[in-house]
Amino acid sequence: MRDILVATPVLVLFLVAAAGQLLGRLRVGSFRLGVAGVLFAGIVAGVLEPALALPPIVLDLGLALFVYTLGLAAGPTLVVTLRTRWRELALVVAVVVVAAALVWAIAAGLDLSRVQRAGLFTGSLTNTPALASVVETARAQGADAPSAVVAYTLAYPGSVLASLLILAWLRKARHAIPTESDPTDEGEVGVMMRAARVHQRVALSELDAALARRVLVGRIVRGGEQHVARPDSVLLPGDVVSLVGNPHDIERALAFLGDSVGDAVATGLVHDRRSLDYRRIVVSSGKLAGRTIGSLTLPERFGALITRVRRGDTELVGHPALALELGDRVRVLAPPDRLAELSHYFGDSYRALGEVDVLTFSLGLALGLLIGAVPIPLPGGSFSLGQAGGPLIVGLFLGARAHSGRLVWQLPHGASATLRQLGLVLFFAAVGTRAGERFAATVTSTEGLALALAGTTTSLVVAGVIAFSASRFFKLDRAATGGLVAGALTQPATLAAACEHARSDTPEATYAAIVPFAIVLKILLAQLLLLP
């Protein structure tokens, strides 16, 4: 059997992937390894038989797929984050830089090599793209790349534990602000619809300004007739309107407009489809990728309105500034005789979403690899973004751009998630099998214990400082703070724990906004930690 496995690397790859997925599904409380289980399964395979190490092409391919698709998915949030979350971003940047300095000091005290130092940093902050960049650079320099993987693997569990402990502390801290958007009713979670009766003349622009566009007015019932709300609509006393948003924001809107008219009226509005009907439509037309809802001018062109957007598992309010992505499922409110026309306009094709535009995907990835190979001069030497940094930077740029003429850079949400996971599985399987022998020699040694403790300490500092600063000085509520901690550590397990206690999408939104910047920053800092 050994000879068969050694002679068939593809068989080893899929056996490791399967074992890793099984390992990743095991839960301890709210924690599970997820796809990172493939890394630990690969290490076990490498420990049992070093000859099972997968060829470098598997690592390179997995790395390129993962970081490029990650960049494409995260790109659309870049501009929004810089404009609306600059304080949180500045805090994360400052703390991660301090963490890099702390790792440098710890490495000097433990007499670690520069490759171990960089690997310890990536493990303490649980960042796979940064680890990938370290492995790639170390291989190119002829350094001991597996030692970075060992340091990452030893630091990883402690980092997860440290962040979960900080979240537990945050839930009990006296100064922490309760999550403002948490509903008091267990049944009211996420985006919902309520009907309200207007008591005063109000322009929709005034409502948007007062609630920061967090609530959308869908239908306006006036004189027994229903109309879709337009950006320039003015609400009059006696109007009945439908409000879409999360429960907390809807309560604020009700206080601003008038009062609720009860569930019976709301249900009647939804079921009265004579003049206005609604339908879920899939965005599969490439020409709409990256365009904001407001720029489509649906009320003027079709007498229609997007009230909600389903992106993956997250429900979003369809406010005019929200940019559409391929794979979004939009809930459109429109006259019944315009719904077929609207379906054609948005594409509404699941088949199209299952296809990847090989031309644009290959061009973008090739450009990323080319930019990653260009050396960047630094005092005393130079470094390159490599196969991790180059595709990530290009992916972020192209994802934010969405399309160039007829070239659509964005990937449908489902295809992007699949390619991203496939790339991560390939990378973890390759680095795990190649680092197994070194891991076995280190894990039971004093050096292994020191690496694990150093990683846990660094993670505690990062998570603790961010949680304390965000809640104490920035006055973020617990849900937003939990998402910020998870984003700074780029840690899905921490995000899952924050979401479990928040019962809202606030942690996910904060996490998604911060993660792209945290990843790029860690890649750059990891490269600096590799310098002599």
C-alpha cells in the first residue's frame, strides 16, 4: 500500500483532503477546525511517511487559487471600509504592527530562525495567505520552509483559544456596550418587514439621513392604491408604508414616522398582489456586476424596487448605495406585468452562475502572478509580493472594479466560494505533508512548547487590546467588537462564536470589512519578519 501511495500523489491528495474534512467537522463547544483540518491531516500523513509529501505544484496551484479568489470576493468592500470604518481599520493596523514587533522580540529571546519567526507570526494571527507567502519566499531563498509551517501549526490552536477567551471576557466586561441591534424577541432575527402609518409629512431623503439608509421604504399605500417608493417620494399623513430592515432600526423608523399598524395589515400588504407583486431574481448578468442599486434607476424604468438582497447566507437591505454582485438573489417589488422583463434584465440564470469565465479568470490570475514576481527594493535588500501577495492585490483591485468593458472580473458567489475552498485544501494538504517530519521532531521538544506559548501570548495581546480599545474608546457594541477581533485575527472560529451570541449580522459585516486589509498587512509584515 505504501508503494501505491508514494507512486500516486493524486490519491494521497484526496485521502488527506477527505480525512481533513472529517477532522474539521469535529466540534468542541463552538469551535471546529473547518478546512484547517486538512493541514493537520497532512501533517499526520507526513509524520507517518515522509515520502508522501505532495509535489510543489500542488502547493503553488492551491495558493494561487485561494488568494486570487479571496481578493475578488473581498474587493467590493475596500472603498466602503476606507470611507466608513477608518477608525477600526487604524486600530487593527496599529495592533497588528505591534504584534509583529512582539513576535520579533520573542523570537530573539528564544533564538528562533527568521523563518520560524515569520511562521510564528502567521500562526499567532491565524493567517493562511501570510503563511503561504512565507513558505514561498523561504523556498525561493533555499531556506527551511517547513519550519514556518511547524511554527504556524503549533501557534494556531492557542490563537483560537485566546480569541475565544477574550470574547468570553467581553460578554462579562462591565464597560462593554450591549449589542444595540440585538432583537429582544428570539423570532426577530435579520431583515424583516413591518407596516407603519405615517403621522407627518416626511421626505424619504430625510428618513435616509436620520437612519443612515439602514431602513428601506418599499410600498406606499395612499388612497387605496399601492406604489413603489422612489428616491424623491414624500410621505404624507395617513400613508401606510412597508419598512424593510432589522428589528432595531425599524423601531427607530417607526418612532420617526408614526406607529406600527400591526401584523394583519402587513400581511395584507404582502398578499395583495394586484398592483404590486414580488419575486426573487438571481443576478447573473455580467453587465450589472459592481453596479449600485440606485444606478439602475429601477423605479423610473420599470416602476420597480429592490427591497432585499440575499448574498450567500446573509440578507441585506436593498439600499441604493449597495453594489450588486454576481450570484446575489434580489427581492424585486414591481407591477406584475413587468416581472418577466425584470427577470430577463437581471439574467436570472442559475446555469450561468455555475460557469466560470475562464478568459477573465486566467488573465487576472496571470497578472497577479506576474506582479507578485516583480522585486520591490528595500533598504538592505528587496522582497516580492510572491504568489500569495501578487494575486491577492490584483484580485482586490479587479474585484472592486467588477468589470472592464465586456470583461467581467467578478465571480459568482457560489463559484468563488468553491474555488477558494479548493485552493485552500490543495495548499493545506501540500504544506502539511511536506512539514510532517519536521513537526514530529519539534512538537515534543522544549522548542515546540515555547512556540505554542509564544503564539498564545501574542494572540491574547492582539485580541485583548482590540477588544478593550474598541469597546472602551470607540464605543462599539459587543457584536461589532467581536467581529473586529475576528477580522483582525482573520479567524472564522472566532467569527462563529461572535455571531452565535450576537444574533445579528453585525459581526459578519465588521469581519468582512476588516479582513482584506488585515490579510494584506500580515503578508507584508510576514515578509519583513523574514529579513535577517
